[in-house]
Amino acid sequence: MFNRKNVGPKERIARIVGGCLMVLCGLVGLQASPLGLAVAAVGVVSMLTGVVRYCPACALSGRKPTDHC
């Protein structure tokens, strides 16, 4: 299941950077309120999909990466 990568290199960088920003905004900007923790959790998931180069939602929809893996 996880052997097929479906996140391209450009999208990988965008997911990692965007996830880091979401975690930062959730914990610092929203002062770790319940909404801030939710934003941070979504950011962690985004970072993880970038790091492992696999997105389950993209796999369910049948999406393939646009860049070469």
C-alpha cells in the first residue's frame, strides 16, 4: 500500500513548508487554543504526507503525481 509514491517533489516541498507554517500558526498565533490545536494537527498530517511522499486521500481518488517521482 505505501510502496507507491503519489506526491511529487514540488508538492512534497509545499506540503512540508505549509505544514510547518500551520503548526507554527496554530501553536503560536492562535495560542494553542482548541482551534489552534486543530490547525496544528492538520499541519502535522500535511507534513507527514510530504515526508513519506504518500497521501491516502490522493490514492483513494486515483490521482497520480504530476512531476516525476
